[in-house]
Amino acid sequence: MDDTTMFRWMEGDSLAPPCQSEQEVIDTILEVIAPHAHASSVLYDLGCGDGRICIAATRRFGCFSRGVEIEAELIVAFQSTIHAYQVEDKVQALHQDLLQVDLSDATIIVLYLLPEAIEQLRAPLLAFLQRGGFLVCNTWGVKGWEPIAKVLTGFAQNVNLFVFDKSSLPTDATVTDATTSHP
């Protein structure tokens, strides 16, 4: 994986935008998660594409990373990169539906998903933040939650990163409310 990799547009139904994050956005995400990322951290990238955030985070912080992607072609590319960088002991490419993934061991979640997909993940994200997790959303935040930071990035300074932790949640938020209020 190098910085000259061309952007690729994906076709069809998707929970994620049809393009990957540019390198400057990835670099900023790494800066944002730095205070929370260490060797025992477990980072999940939901809709990870070719896994560039997982690989970069593991190489920089030594954390465990799991990228979740449904597109088989992208998983193959991700697995190839894992092998090329020899990080098989720290990085996993999970070929599955991100709505079905078990996030119970996650300490950091990064996502670049469409607002509808974020809404579908509201209950697991709420549970994740309530147990002390750290969440970075690329472009769209979580409706009704107050980010602890909003970071502007990208080569044209046109990409918003929304950063959430437990303090972002409404005081009355419960997993039951998230599940029943937002189907």
C-alpha cells in the first residue's frame, strides 16, 4: 500500500460512500486516535475497504486492528497488504456484514459510512461508547450525539471528522432506547 494508490469507485448497494479516504484524512484520523491507541488497543474500521487505516494504525501504534468489509475484492487486497507488511499477528481482515460484527472487544472504532448505516449501528455504537470506547466518524456524525471534537481535514480542508466518547451521549441514552427508537 503506498500513497499513490488510485481512488476506486465501488458500485451497487452499500452502507459506505463509494470511495476510500484520501491519505491526508487517514493521517488526521491517526492523529485523533493517537492518545487512545497503544499496544493493547483494539481498533475496528467498519467498512474498511482495502484496510489502509487498520494497517497504518497497527504500524504506528502497535495496536490490534480488525477491518470489516463485505466486498470480496477489497478483502483480497487487504489480506495481501497484511502479508506484505507482515502484520498477520496484529491485523485481521473480516469479510462480513458490518451490521453483524461483534464489537465487544473494540476500544476504538473508525467508520466512513452513510448516515443511514450509522443510524443502523446506533445501538452497538451506544453500547461501545458507554463502556468507554472512542469513535471517529468520517464526514457524518451520529444524529443526536454531541461530538467532543470536530476536525476539518483533507487536501481541500473539506472533510469533517466527528469524534465521540461517552461524554457525547445524551444523559438519558440507553441501549434499549437506541434499539427501539431507531429501527
